[in-house]
Amino acid sequence: MKSALIALLLFALPASAQTVLNRGNGAEPDSLDPAAAGSQPETNILGDLMVGLTTLDARGKPIPGMAERWEVSKDGLTWTFHLRKAEWSDGTPVTAQDFVAGWRRLLDPKTASRTAAMLWPVKNARAISNGALPPSALEVKAVNARTLVVRLENPAPYLPELLAHPSGSPLPRKGAYNGPYILKSWSPNDRITLVKNRRFYDAAAVKIDTVNFFPTADTLAALRRLRAGELDMQTPLPSTQVEWLRQNMPQALNVIPGLTLSYLALNMRDPALADIRVRRALNLVYDREAVAQKVMKLNEIPAYSYVPPHTSFYRGGPALDFKPMPYPARLSAARRLMQDAGYGPFNKLRLTYSVSGSPDSRRLAAVFQAMARQIHVDVQIQTADFQIILRNLRLGQYQIAYADWLADYDDASTFLDLLRKGNPRNYAGYNNPKFDAAMTAAEREPDTTRRAQLLKSAEQIALADMPWVPIRYRALSVAVGPRVGGFIRNASNANRSRWLWIK
């Protein structure tokens, strides 16, 4: 009788007694549809709403999700997933067919998913994305309601990490979710509110009742809100305030070396940027050391390649050939290239630079503007909302754009795949058959050492073509307020609300 009374009282607790977590999440999401989303702010929210065959633990490592276990064939090509007994938030069972339907929809060219390439390791997935095969040709079979068999094009030992991404989600039911939280409301440019999903298979271990995600493109304002207690967490942080945080709030500051590349995408469809002399000059004039050491001050490594050096199985990767040159020599070489291309003090090259409105992005744009001026390039900075920038990148309606890429999994291919023909995230419009052939050969190579060499040869080809200006291997920055427990630093910056609690 006493336990029943306690349970009744707990059920009747007022909303004010429930635990609430307020998270600053960077940009306003464009979509919360797993097939349409793709940015980090969207992934953070979808990681609370949806669970794929695998999911991420508190350290950002893959663990069983909807699949409680799986087996892999000796050749690494067939994966059999056994689903746990789980329900959508509307009470209907989560089935293997839900995954078949979700993956087919993601790959269907009509969906125009930004993350379709995430499933390209699955047999026939790329051909479906390119319109060569129908979605029904995908080699994924629901043997029964709780058994899913997946055939791969080539061995992919990183598949569990890849399938934890929202792109691997089952087909969402209208208004229903299968993750630890469900969507309660979305007030554009204000907040997205999630509430605990009582039907989640591990609901008893979820400690926070309500999670608010706030769009915080203005990171300076967000930091003030965190200091005032209005936010419990904020990512990213303004680099200008990191030293202040080190001195005044060291327990809140987390600067984490991540598998992240910051770069400038160069639109190779543009007549001026189609000229390798111009692209090389822009790479030469970018002073990476000055940005990393004097502008950002986060102990980041200047980037002379596309794959971060601490990526697994990828030590000793290639680099831009001018890396050993001192900056004055680079500047002289860049001026000669621009002169050869027909540009000079009386015939400047005018280029637009697209960037979001965050303080650090605007600072970096101004820094590059000054650098480019030295080689007779007049850079016009165009600031827009994050969603508009992404749309223009997808449509190829830009000249230069600042971008970050946080690895979806710990492998060089997550960076190099961005430059493959047909990848929706190949914003530069890069197209080199030799690069694609090297990437295909790497996919088919089961030996990790030989595969790494093939990936390095592919990267060397791309570095010579210079579709990007790599800037720095970015550190991830997160501030965590004193109320939050359970936060664990990790290189993927994945801190799902499921693993946190309010002290």
C-alpha cells in the first residue's frame, strides 16, 4: 500500500519538480527528418529522438541500439542484426521492415538526402542514389519482424559506428519516435523541446524529463546565458572567450581534440576557380599558422591535408607540397600564379565568401579577406543563416564557403568521400576519375595496411587538384554548467541527453 501511494505521488508531481536540461546547440536546425537532416545541430537533436541498429554510448562509442546483437560473415560482407523487442512512442513495434523502408527512402534520389552516402557501403546503395537502380534493389532484407540481413559492397568494419548516425534510422512514423525522447514542440528561432519517451526500451535509466535545445548562432550571447544559468550546456564556444573561461570557469570548459577539419570549399564550377593557378594561389596565401596560433588560440594543428593525422589506421598521410615553405616564399609564389592567370593591382579577382553569422566565422572571414588582398583578390563577405549557406552549397550557388566536417566515424573515408562524384556533400563539384578509382580500390581492399595506402594515394590526387583550402584540425569546445552530471569528453562531440543527469 505504501509503495503504491509513493508511485501515485510521483506520478502527480508538478511540472516544476521535473528535471530540465537546457542545451545551446549552435544553429537553428533545417529539418528533423533523418533523411533530410545532416548538420551537427540536427544530429545532436536526432540522437535524442531516434535510435538506429546501433547507438552511441556516453563516450561516443557504438553500442547495441535497436539491434541487441549481430553476426558478421567470414568475408565481412553479410551482417545479420537481431532486433530487440522495442516500441515506437505510439506503442507499435519497431520492426526490421522499418529499417528497410527507412534506408530505401534515404537513398531514393527523389528524397535528395544530404546523407545518402552514409549508406553507400550497402550493396547497390550508390547505384540507387545515382538513379541507376530502384530503391527496391537495396541488399537489405527483413527475414522476419526482428531479423535484418545486410549485404555490403565491400568489408566495412566501421559499420557499427556508421549505423549510429541518424541516416541509419528506421522509417519514422508520423509523430512517433523510437529514441529516449519525443518531440513536444518546435518554436522556430526560440527552442526545440523534447520530453522523455516512456516507451523507450531503456526508459528507466533516462534521468532527465525535459530537454530544451536552443539555437545559439551568437556564441557570445550564448556564453552570457550559460554564465547566468539560463543554459546548462553550450557548443561551440567563441574562441575569444576561451582564455577567460580557463581563468574563471575552468571546471566548465572542455576543449577536445576532435576528428574535425575546417576548410574553405572552392566552387570548381565557377570559371575563375576552375583555374588551378587561382586555387593554388588561394591555398598558398592562407596563413594557417597565424590562424591557429594567433586568431583561434585553441592549440589546434594547422591543416595541410584533408584527413586529420590522428585518424585510425592513417598515420603518415600526404600533405600539400608547399608545407615546408616559409610564408614569405608562399606569398611570392601565390603572386606569380595570380599574375600568370591574368590578375594584378589593376585587374583584381573579385570573389564572394559565404559564411554563417557566428563570431568566429566572421573573424576568420575577415582574416582571409586581408590575406587574399595581398595577391590582388578582392573578397566580398556574404553572411547568411546556416540553413541558407547549406542550401547554396548543395545547389552550387557560391564561390568560396567556410565549412567544417566532423567525422561520422573514425576512418579516413569519412573525409575523402566528400570529394567523390555523386556525393551530395561534394560541394566543390570536384570530379576526377583517378581519385574516384583510387577510392573504389580502397573500398575493395580488405587488408587495412594496403587499404590505407590506397586512401593516401587518393588524398594525394585531391591535394594536387586543390578543391579545398584546408585550414585547421578543429578542436571541439563545450561549456558544461555545474548542474550537469554524466558529461564525458569524446572526439565525436556526442553527448546524448540519455546519459546525462541533473545534480
